[in-house]
Amino acid sequence: MTHTRIVVAPAIDFGAVRAEFALDDDYPLPAVAEADAAADRWSAARVDRTDLPLVTIDPPGSMDLDQALHLERTVDGFVLHYAIADVAAFVAPGGALDRESRRRGQTYYLPDGSVPLHPRSLSEDAASLLPGRVRPAALWRIVLDEAAEPVDVTVRRALVRSVARFDYAGVQAGVDAGVVHPSIAALPEFGRLREAAARARGAIELRLPEQDVIADGNGWRLTTQPRTEVDDWNSHVSLLTGMCAAQMMLDARIGLLRTLPAAAPEAVTQLRRTASALGVPWPADVPVGSFLAGLDMTVPGTLVLMSEAPALLRGASYVAFDGEVPEQPGHGAIGAPYAHVTAPLRRLADRFATEVCLAVCAGTDVPASVRAALPELRETMTGSDALAGKVTRACIELTEATVLAPHVGETFDATVLRATNGRRDAEVFVPDATVIAPCTGEPKEGSRIRIRLTHADPQTRKVRFAYPA
């Protein structure tokens, strides 16, 4: 039997995933009432910066818009204005909305919709930086030199208004055609400079396209969306801001950092062994981050190496501090200290870290409610991050099994991502179905092979292939 190209699965009930992980779509009524009635608690203290022609770049259809930017090329560098939704302006400390958002930790995204951190009246309306709407924001102003390194950083409360809403593919098409909105015309130059700076810091950037589940007519299909240059450049705006926030908090000796140990030597050694086995050159004097950044994404060996590279980035956590600087404040993948401050509509930690930075920059005391919350955030965020990963994986596995269930016994082309090691089966990528799954037998890592689908069960979300076919 020949292999079949899989495109669309029938309707899938992701409610089972919601139930399994106890995700609650409904917000408690007192918290909803607070969100519906919320008003800007700092309206009198804001500077009016609605003159800035800010723009947003988000996935298509997004309504919870956390960030808007304006990037200006100057004679001796750049000036970045980065507006972040001021969620704290709407959330009274200790209230029902505060308590419920602190219980949730973050927004959970499923293919058929999200389970939001905040009620939608807030996250998708009153606090969202929607185009044409005047909104309260924490407005970062970062002055950069010719190498796009920060030389002056401030953040203050402001009123802003986005003038346009873009998605990544649309901006990339504009860049490719040489037609870019003036507010982000400097983004390509800025992005390339920040990429060079990341390599110089020893940053490790994983560029493997991620699996995703998307709607297709009345069904669902799996896809991988390779990152565009605009994805990377825009992420460097957020990374830069998070690095500046981290340094601001370290200087003030109070805050919340996102941390990650440096890549373990044994993990780097194992990746070198894999590269050698695949015949991929890796000079001894080239750091791991530079090696990964230079890989050709079109060849099977890169797929294998990128699938193993996450082993370099283990041990992510958060550290809260007040009075004493953390002994290990760095983020190994970024190559510098880093803080989450750019997605407060979707991630709890950002609201509190932003409040620290606003107070530090204004020369005022960090609010007592923020100071008291910092020690609790590590556990909340670590737990919600783990849950978000499980939810995403469960949705992908359910879709994989549903897509493949009618095709048990058929054969497929595949690339071997990992060979069997005695403790686990090999792992393969099947492009016709956009599936990553275990495979029995002993195929060679990095090889292109033919395999047979032997098991696909939507109830258990398990898929398995066999080699030889």
C-alpha cells in the first residue's frame, strides 16, 4: 500500500483536553464584574504619547495585543518606543480579579480557543492595544547606539494609540517587496544587529519550526510554520526590553528574573557527537549558539540537530529577590539576565515585573502589594508554564492520532530524528502528516526512510510507526 498525503482531520473535541487539565473557561462572576467596571487607576499621572505612530505585530486574529512599537533610525543609532499593555492599571491588589489571575498564572492556548488569564472584556478589549484605541500603557523608551546596544532606558506610564495592526507574514511580505510601514522601517537593520549581538553573547536560538494545529474548513490539520525573519526581529525587540528590565531590577536589587543555567558541557558534547555522526562540520572554536545559527534549515541533518538542541536548555525557572542580587541571575539561552515584562495580558509575572521597573525608573518605592507577591510568583509561573506545555502537547498528540487513525497500515516517508537507544524507540518526523512520533526498529539517525503506521488511537493519543515498512 502506498503512502497517502494527510491534510485534514474530522472535527476534534478539544474539550477533553480542557477537562483533563481542569482548564476553566468561565471566570468567577465577581472577577468578571471587576474587569467590566475597571478604570485606569493612574489616569491622572500619565503622559500623553498618542502622537507616537505605534504599530502591533501579532498572529492573525489575535485580540489580546500586549505590545506596540515604534522604531526610529537616528544619526547615531536607534530610538525604540515599546508600549506594553498596563494591566496593573485595571487590577486592584487583593481583589477578585487579582486573586483569580494569580491562580491561573497565564493564558492557555488551544486550537479551538484560549483559556484566558483575564476576562476577555479586559484582555481583548479595555487593556488590549487595539488599533485606533487610546490605551494606558507602560511605555519603554530605549536609546541605542550604532550597534543597537542600549545606552539609555526609561519606562513610564503613558497614553498611547496604535495606528496599524500587522501580522508576521504580512510584514515579511512587505520587507521582501521593499514596502514597510515607516514605524518599523528600521526593524530589519535593528534585527540583524541584535542577532549579531546575540551570537556575540553566546545566545542559543532554536529555529526549528514548531508543530501547530490549525482549523481547516470543518476540520483540523497539523502544520509547521518556519519562523520568518520578521518573527526573529520582532522577538529581539521583546528580548531587548526584557534584558533592559532585568538590568534595571538588578541595579535596584529587587525584582523577578526568568533564569536558565548555561548549557551543560555534556549536552554540548553530545550535540557535537551527533553533528559528527551526521557529517555536519562544527569547528572546535565555534560556540554552540553560532553553530546552530549557521545551520541550513533545508537539510535533514539540521532537523535532527535542532530536535536535540533543547537538551542544551534545561532548568528554566524564575528567581525573585529583594535586597540581595541572585547568585545566578543569567539566562543561558539569551546570554544575559532577562525578565518577562512584555506580555502582561497573557502572563502573570509580567504585570509584577513591570510594576517594579516603573517604580525604579520613577524613583519611588515598589508598591507593598508587588513586593509581597514576588516570592510567590516563582511557584505560580513554574507550575503554569509546565501546565501550558502539557496542554499544547496533548492537543498536538490528539490531532496526530485523529489525523492518522484512518491510515493504519499505510506507509510513509520519514526523517529519523533520533535513533533507538535501548531505552526508547526511534523518533521520526513524517512530513506528509506533519507528525513526530516513535518508531520501532533500528533506523539510522538522520536517514530518510519508509515506515508503516501500526497504531493511531485518539482515545490514548498514541501513534506508532514501524521500520522497515
